[in-house]
Amino acid sequence: MNEYALILIVLIALFLLLFVWLCMIIPARMARKRGRSAFGWVVASMIFWPWAIIVLACLGDTEEVRRQKIIEDEMLRKSVHEDNSQERFFANPSGKTVNDLYRRN
């Protein structure tokens, strides 16, 4: 075997290892983000490569993850509502315009 064939075999092997690694990482991250079993979806994606990822994307978040996102959104909404900086900005009795408030004279 000449050295070019050996280099080609090594490159193909590295490409296959990278492909298998991506087949594990992508569904694991997708499943973890959606609150599902990363190991189970990695195994499913190894057996049913493109279909498992498509099904995982269609399933979406679990109920627990949805509740947590709603709670986080509500806490963010309350913190923005409690911030009075917007009210101070819009309650402008001096008659100045918005541009005047930004300028430092």
C-alpha cells in the first residue's frame, strides 16, 4: 500500500469519527434543551439517524420545561414592570423633548 492510500484511509476514518460524534452531540443537546433524556435520544438517533432528530424537534419541550420558561418570563416581566426608570423617562413635566433629555447641556 502506498502512502497516499494510507493518508486517504486515515482521512476517511477521521471524517467518519467526526460524523459519529456529531450524531451524538446534536441530539443530546437538543434533548437536554427540551427536558428529555439525552442518552435515549442519542441511541435513537444512531438507529434512526435523520428521523429521530426530526421527531425530537417536532415534540418540543416537556411540560416541566414549558412551566419553567413561563415562570422565568413572568419573573422578567415583573422585574421590568417594577423598574420605574421608564416611568421617570416618560413623565417629563419640564416640557423637554426626548432629544433634549439625551443631550447634556
